[in-house]
Amino acid sequence: MNPSVYPLLSGSAALTALIADRLWPVTAPQDTARPYLVWTPVGISTEQYFANPDDVDYDRVSIDCWADDFAAADAMARAARAALSGHGYLVSGFSDYEDDTKLYRVTFDWSFVTTPC
């Protein structure tokens, strides 16, 4: 449970070249410089069996890349996805523009495959 997202993302030279150390769990501090990334745990599911204990968890995390323009948000999402590659799989993704903040967002959900304790 609760995969270590931060070390994977902060360990990516390609991603940190774009956002430095501006990555946070759940929400970014108010007035954060852009671009920045936020990750949010959004759920967990498991393989369930009648006769045996659960042996695999799927920890789902949403990765939100925020920037002043779409190209920057998209570049962040690509770098974040590359940093997570080999540690799970892409579930879904989309992009949008938020009128209130005047920011572009590229977001995707990632599922980490882990063994329960």
C-alpha cells in the first residue's frame, strides 16, 4: 500500500529539469510557482480469492501536471510517465484548462502493482 511516488518522480532528471522540486502530495501550496506537479492516492483494489489470501494490490495514484501553457503541462506528464515506467501501468488520462486559475492540466492515473504485507 501507499507506493513511494515521490522518490520515483523526484529522482527523474527529465522531470526535475522542468519543475525543480515543485511536486507535492494532494495539493500544492498557495501561490506556488508554475509549472508544478501534484499526486493524489485515489484508491486501492486487490486480487481476491475465496480459498487463498489476497496476493496483489493495485494502488491507484492520480498525477496532475499544472502549467501556464499546454505544451509545458504535456512535457511534464510525459516525463512523469517515463519516471514511473516499470513500476506499474497507465490507467487513464486527460487534459483540460481551468478558467479560475488560468492553468492547463494534463493528468493521468497510474496503478502500482504491489504485494500486500
